[in-house]
Amino acid sequence: MFYIIFVEPESPGNIGSVARVMKNFGFYNLILVNPVEIDDESYKLAVHAEDVLKSAIIVETLEEALTYVDVSVATSANTSGGVLRNYTAVENLAEKISPEFKVGIVLGRESSGLRNEEVEMCDTMTTIPTDKRYPTMNVSHALSIILYEIFKSKCCIKTNPLEGKEIVEKNLLIEDFKRILAIVEEREYRRDNAITVFKHVLARGFNTQREIYTLKGIFRRIILKLEGEI
């Protein structure tokens, strides 16, 4: 499930435009952080996406908005400086994130985008390649490209048998972790908490297959050791 998190929108019209783009691609969960008032202009530009506006969640801070999601993706036109952390190409977002998680696509202010500290609050970031002479896009235009890439990825028929293998491997890794917990932790609520945390770590890590295979090997040896087989 995807949430669109729009941080401090400055124009009622842009809120409507974002809602319209969301509905174009089948996204309905909008979170507005400290927005301007949603008015007639918002509904006018939303066209047939009035339901997205009416159901929008309004919060005061980005920190509060991020409590609604498991994984957050900052969007930025700036790839310089110290904020480029765990970068994910926009065309790879859908395949890198497991469908089990709630994902927040975080949009910045129309005038200045996301601040560096806000980007750092997110788990990864993405950007849309543009001409260096004018790299900043309108927020709804940028969102349309991001949602198109996600929509395209999820709607295409997968012809490569290796596609989706990473998610399968992660699920097997989670099962190994459950076996370890069953041996070392008697309290059910502690096991449940640990599994939830481990899933979040995997989701936020955007792990490579090599990393997953390495962890699987270690987990297997731990299981064998605990069960007295080695």
C-alpha cells in the first residue's frame, strides 16, 4: 500500500493536482503535512479526485506522517551534498519494495522542496533525471512520473522468471529468523515484536541478493547449531 505524503503544500491548486494524479494511477491515500486550506481551487483542479481530497489525512509534522508507513521515500531534485543516502532509481522503486509494507512517497514544498533533515528522516530517496539548466519540476508533474513507474511495474506481466525472486528470498529469511526466535525466545509477544522489527529492517535496507544470501547462510548455521546438528 502506498501513501503520498505532501509536506507543507503552499498552493491549494497543487493539492488538487496531486490528488488528480494519484487517482489517475489508482492511488488513494494522501497525507498532508501542515497544508494551506483545501478550498474550491483544490477541488476544481482535482477534477474527479474529490474523494482523495475528502479522505486526506492532515497532520502537523512529517514525523507524525511517517508513523503511518513502514518505508519512506524522499523525492528531491538535489543529489549533491550530504543528503544522498540509500538512493533508489525511480524506475526501481516498485521492485525494491515488498508489497507487504506501507510505503510513503514524500513530496516537498513547491518553492523549496524537502529540507536536508527531512530527507534524512526517510529511508531512501529518489530523483527524476532532468536537464541541469532547470532541474526542478512541478510537484504534481514529478509525482505523475513516479506513480507511472510504480503503476507500470505492478501492472506489467512478468516474463522473466527471476523477477520477484528477491521478495521470495526475503520471505525465506524471515522464516529462518522465526525458527531462531522459537528456540531462543519463549515469550510470544517478544517474538512478534522481533519479527516486526526484522521485517522493517529488511524493508528499509533495500538489500542486494548477495546480502540476503549471506544472511541466509549465517541463519542456517545458527539454526543447525541451536538444534545440535553441528
